[in-house]
Amino acid sequence: MNGKLKTIVIFCDERFRKECRHLIGKVEVARIVLEVATGSSPFTRETLEEIHPHDPQLFVVEFPKDQQATLALLSSLNEFYPQVPIIGAGDRFDSQFLIETMRLGLTEILPKPLVSDKVIEAFHRIHRQVHKIEEEKEAGSIISFFGPKGGSGSTTVATNFAVSLGQISKKRVLVLDLDFELGEVASFFGIKSNKFLIQESKGYGIADPEAVEKSIITHPKSGVDVLSIGDGISRMPVSLAAELKQLLILLQQQYDYIVVDTSGILSEAVVTALDASHLIFLVSKCNLPSLSNVQKVLHGFQRLGYSQSRIRLLINRYDREEGISIKEIEKAVTFKVFWCIPNDYKTAIRAIQSGNPLTTARYQATPLAISFYAMSAQVLGIKVEDQPQPPKEGLVVQIKESSKKSLALTTLNLLKN
């Protein structure tokens, strides 16, 4: 970002508006594009939507005298514009209030009346931060797995996909366990002493970078990182959905791929993750009750506004001998099947019990592992050469050509298989 920061000033007092106009006029890296007055009531949705055409890159907010009104205002901005930094200005602050404002996206805080040097320094710091985020690194891709019925094997699929994705792409991959009650991602990686972000955050919010760093565990055999949010016991914050947005943005700055293992319920937190996802894998077993749930979820996705290009239907534990063909599945749910994972329950259970994903070296020659690697290559837009027999030390994927994009939304015609 080489231009000036497009700044929106939100003020309570006319004197503050004039003060900002005078001081920001001296800042060479910023310009005011809009001035918005706020009263005692929170911003309406219409006001927040009116801001959107101005493409804000920075908010300068005069704090109302009432602290609760300030927090409500910051909450509204954070919900609609989670990536836009905020400079706050006020008369006096206590520590608890400051913690709450930081949780709601406050980047800098300045005492009133404003001092020219302090304003210039704050704007330059934010300009460097925004420039670094926009220019240095492309945001990572979010790939979510949703199993609409218990026992669909969503966690098995998500963890093994993450390992194979990392092995093929040679990029940084993190698995985010979003099942707060029964999350099992860590156990699938053989992690016996798990850490939970909600405990490490100590009241600073789940998007606190220090807490996130402390909570991440690296699986040594695959290099995949694991992050579990809750343990089913600790109380989740009321602002969980807003904080989850911030967490995903933070993770996107650090990882090339974030694989999200969701719970089987379209809760507010799950919908927040799905909203941010580049790809959504809908995981189902090949039986009528599961496929009936798939239909319901597809209708739910439609109501949420998700385009079909983002959704991939995956059939887990598929067995041609069960009597339901791919054509019949597609006809029943009126949606194309993207991939089928073969049924090998014994191998899958051995891998789970050993704490070694199927796609690590120990199981790489099995049909299950080969299927995961082929699926990951398909998602990446990579052509994988057929090999009659994987070598003993594991599966070697030979790449003929690779897409420059980090995520290719291609579709496999399973009817040819």
C-alpha cells in the first residue's frame, strides 16, 4: 500500500472533528475520507454499511463519555470491519476498560487533547503495519470440514488431509479444532498433553497473539501445527464469533493453509469459520440417514449465501459393494460428489489408536493414504502421476505441473473411477 491511509473520523464533539481535520492534515501518510458523528446510541447497521463504499483503512474514534457506549461502538466497528485498525481518543482510562477495548480491535490509544507529534507517530506505525500485511504476505487459505451427523469421520478426514496437504505443498499448515465440547484433533495426532487457547488467553481474548503462540502444538512427524480452542469445561467468551474472526485473520498471516475441523452443529462460531472459508468440505457416509442430513445442510448453506463453487461433497468410508452408486448419491442430494475416501475401518482405527495420521510415513502405502494424497493434490491443482506400486518407504508424489495459485478450485469427475 503506497498511498495514504483512507481514514474515517468518528466524533462526538465538533471540536474534536476540527482538531482531527487540522492534525491529520499534517500527516503525510493519511487523508480523511469521511467524518461521522455519533450520539449516545450505538451505530445502526445502515450507518456501518454507508461507510463501506469509502473502503476504510483506519478509524479514528473519539470515545463517548460513557464507557459502555464506547465498547458498543468498538464492537460494531470490529464486527463489520475486523481488519481495519482503530485509533481511540479519550479523557481517562482504567486498566479493565483498556483490556476490553483491545479485545475489540483497538490498535492505538491517544489522550485528549490530541498532540501533533503523538498523532503523527501513531499514524506512521499503523501505515507500516498495514503496508507489511498487504505487501509482504498473501493471506492463507481456510479449508473447513463439516460433518452433519456424528460418526461421519470429519476429524479423520480433516487431520489426514492436513498432513497430506502439507507434505505435497511444502507449506505451513495448521489444524484448528473448533469442536469445543468433543474436539479430538489433538488425540488423532497422538498429543497426550494438549493445550487450550481459552485457558492460555487469561481474559485477553482468543485472538491474543501471545496466547495463540503458547497454545499451538507441532506434530513432530508431519510438521503440522495443532490449535485447540476449548476443553468443554471452560466458559467461552460472549464475543466468541467476533474474536474468532480476529483469530482466523491472525492465523492467515502466519500459515499458508488453516484446516478447520468444526463440530456437527451450525453454531454461531461454526458459521463464522465457514463464512471465512475458501473451501467447505461437507463430509458424509454412504447411507440414507447421512445423505438426508447432507440435503438439509446444503439447504442451510444456500440460505447462508454460500456459492456451490465453495462447497465440496466428500463421501467417507465409501464401499462400491454397499449398493449406492455415485450417480445415485448425486441424484439423491442434487449435488456433485467431489471425492470418495475408501472404506478401510481397521487401518483407520489402528492409525487413530497409534496417534499417527494415515498420511504419515507408517501408513503411506495404504489405499486410504493414497486417496488422501490424491485428494490434496486435486485441491492444490496439481497433476499426480499414477504409480503402480508405492515404494516401501512411503508414497512419492511426482508433480508434473503446479498452479501458481495457493488454492485451485477444481472438480474431479468420479464417474470415471
